[in-house]
Amino acid sequence: MSSGDWGPSLPVDVVIPAYRERPEALAATLAACLHQTYPVCQVYVVDDASPSPVILPPLGEAASKVHLLRLPVNRGASTARNA
């Protein structure tokens, strides 16, 4: 089944939990999300109280679609996904 079989494309929000995320891994993940053929409305990176805060890479025009949330206490990926 192709995405064209699903009817009109509805925008999707993406939540990326992050803890001690390597900058190059986060940059690759964000690039993959933002370059999908399916429309992505917003991307939320949730820093799950990393000892060193997660820093977003330069995003150019896509910067307005990416938001960084920082949790005060580490509670794991499932909590970060629901932040």
C-alpha cells in the first residue's frame, strides 16, 4: 500500500525523546524527519534531563518547525514522549 492509497495527507507531529544525545545523531534524526515525503508539521525534541543539555543543530528554514522541551527530572523515554 502506498501513501497515496491512504487518501489526503494529514500533517504529522514527531516527538523525539533525547538523553545524552550525540549532536551528530540528533542532527541525522532531525534531517530524516524533516525530509520525509509525508508532511511533518512540528518536531518536538524532549531532553529527558540530560546531564549536559541537548543542543539543537542549525536547522535553517526548518527551525520554526522544531521545538526543544527540557524535562526537570529524568523519567525515561516513555515519559518524554508524553511530555
